[in-house]
Amino acid sequence: AGLLFSAFDEDCERMVSAVNQAHPGIQLVGCTTAGEMSSVLGFQKDTVTLCLLALDSVDMTAGVGKDASGDPLAACKEAVAQAKAKTTKDPTLCITTPDNVAAAEGDIVTRLLEILGGGISILGGASGDSGQEIGPTTHQFCCNQVLRDSVPVLLFSGPLDYATGVATGWKPLGKVGRVTKSDGNLVQEIDGQPALRFYQSYLGADATSGDTHMAIPLAVYEEDGGDFYLRAPIAYDEDTGSATFLGSVPEGASVQFSVASPENILEGTEESLTRALSAYPGLSEPEAALVFSCAARKMLLGTRTSKELDLVRSRLGDHVPVCGFYAFGEIAPVGSAEISRFHNETFVTLLLGTK
């Protein structure tokens, strides 16, 4: 199998064709990105990164569903059905690189969880491009296809050792609010008041200007006292007071502002890796690592972005190959729970090995 990550302005059709020509029948998934990472070239922009995986006892099978934003349930069913049809083994892990608009609306991860059932971790990241604007401008790859508005999946079926680590570095602060009215990624009310008023009560009249929304996302708690995931707003409606987020925010969830310095962000990177290493089940060391970080982390870190991958490589050593990309939203479990969620501004580590 293969994972392919590339800059948006590459000749994607020619690139995917070349991979298939070199590796006929390869189970390939991937997408365009906001930056690529590898143990070969480190952190880069405007490159092509290919990770090849070969396992004797594990089947790796790819599938893709189309029209992800129009009918996410049908798209996810199609993707999983295609991948499952190529194996007789039960899946243990799913990697996906979906369209960012469909993923941000909140149904992709939920639908995949419904279809695959409990006990299967879903990890990956939403496709990106060189800009910071969310929109239908990205590509996804599956086998020999270059697509838009799709959900590619790569299923690992069979005895596989793996562990995940998920962390942000952001620190919640201030009053906790309760989401009292929302619809997917549109939040209309917090504490019975327009969502925008919740922002303005802490950040002032200029709460919606500049990059404040990226630097100060909401920490979302689905259970009081539990782990949180981050949500960054991407649009506001001054007339209704509603806010649109890069990911769904359920009614009844508790929310809190969160802040992070560049040092905190890098602490989150190291915490992600530490959690994955602590949870790794194998008697031997991991044989490979996949990492998924956020385009917003790259934007806020600036010239220090490369330190994220440097931290991973320093802990794992030069003998462990690493591959990953900067996404428009990350997919992974929340804390120690098995249930995966769509994340913003998060670093995800996935360690892989054979039993």
C-alpha cells in the first residue's frame, strides 16, 4: 500500500499515474496538503511525499466514496465497501484523507464510525492546499484516481500493533459556556445567547478580526470533566450572531476559550508522541510512524514549524521512517477514548508495527 501527499499545484494526474506504473495494483490513498513531512527531507512545502507499506500478515485495502459533501453516509459506505471487498479479514485500523469541506461539516468521521463499528480507530487528516482558506480546491487520491469531494480510506485488516497519541498544547481558560443551539458546524447560541456575544464578551468588538479565531479556538468537552478537542471558527454572521466552525459542535457540549504560545504548541507535539510511545503494545519498537498536524499550527509556528518533526525524529531515532502532512483538520481518538473525532489545531502520532 502507499500514502501519497503532495502540493496542490503538482500535476496530480501524472503523479498518481507514475506511482501506479512503478507499483502496479498498489492500494494508494492520499491528498494534496498544506505541507509535507518525512524522515527523508524533514518539513517541506511544495513537494511530493510517498510512503510505501509492506506487511506479510496484514491486508491493506483502499476504497473511495464520492459526493462526500452531498451525501456523506453514502460516500462513506461506498469507500468502506470497496476496501472490505478486497479482504476476508476483519479491519483493525482505518486511515482516511477526506475532502476538507465535507470533513468540516462533521459527518465524515461520524459516518465512518457507524459503518466500521466500535473498536476500530480512524486516523488521518483532511486534504489541504498552500493557502489558509477552507474551500473546494483540494484533491484526494485513491489507487489510480484523482478526485475532489471524496472520502478515500485505507483499511488495515489483520494482526497489527499500533498506538496513537493526540495533543494540542492549547490551555483552556476563563468561563465555561454551554452550547444551547447548534446545527453541525454552525453554532447559533451559547448559554442561550448568540454565539458571537460569547466571543465578544471576552475578546471585545474586534473578536472576529484578523487571525484571532485561529489563535484562540474553543475547547469542546462532550462530557464534563473529560478530554476536549479544539474548534476554530471560520466565519461569523453579524446579523444572527452565529459562528461557523471547522468541525461540528454538538448541542449540550461545554466550551471554553483556549490559548497557546509557540512553546506550548511544541509541548503539545511532544506530548502527542509521548502518549503514543506509552500506549504502544508491541514487545519491540515501532517500525514506522505517521504524523498529522494542522495548517493552523504551521501558520502560528512560522519559522519554527520544522521543530515539530524534529521532535518526533529525535524521540524515535533515525531508524524509524516517518511520514505525514499538514491538514485542514485532523482525525483521531480524543484522549484515551477509542472513539475518533475531527480535530482542529492538533498533532496526531500513529505508531505502527507487526505482531
